[in-house]
Amino acid sequence: MLIKALTCTPLPRARLKLGFSDGTEGVVDLSALLESEGEMVAPLREPAYFDRVFLEAGAPTWPNGFDLAPWALHAELKAAGQLEAASQNA
């Protein structure tokens, strides 16, 4: 099954709360990514810009076109034991 993000909420300190198509959710910390070099990542270091994240075809995406693979984020959270069943009132 191809995993997509169904919900995406920016959180303080470069984190995203993601709800996935398999009924799980988790919080991914992107602070290490934002410390990396690259002109696509640089704007995301500004909290107001980071907060402009939206979903495009199930992938967290920013206005400059930078996006993240939802299945990779899901796998990272699963490997770290940080996925849980999505809350019913979300």
C-alpha cells in the first residue's frame, strides 16, 4: 500500500504532525534536515515560511516546491516506534 499524508500540521521547533493513509499518525522532527545545506531547504529555516506547509498529492510541500516523501517519513517514524493510531477527533 502506498502511504500518503492525509493531514499535516506544522509544530514549533521544525516539527510536523502527520496523519497517514493507513490510520496512523506521528510527529517528525525536521531540525536536522533544516541544518543541511541547499537553497531549497534554506527558506524553511524561517518559522513563518515553515508553517506554510501544505499537502500536494499526499506529500508535505512548501511554496518553493520542496517536498518530502510521505512513505519515507512514515517508515522513519515506524522504525523509531513513534507511530500511533490516529485519534478519532482529528
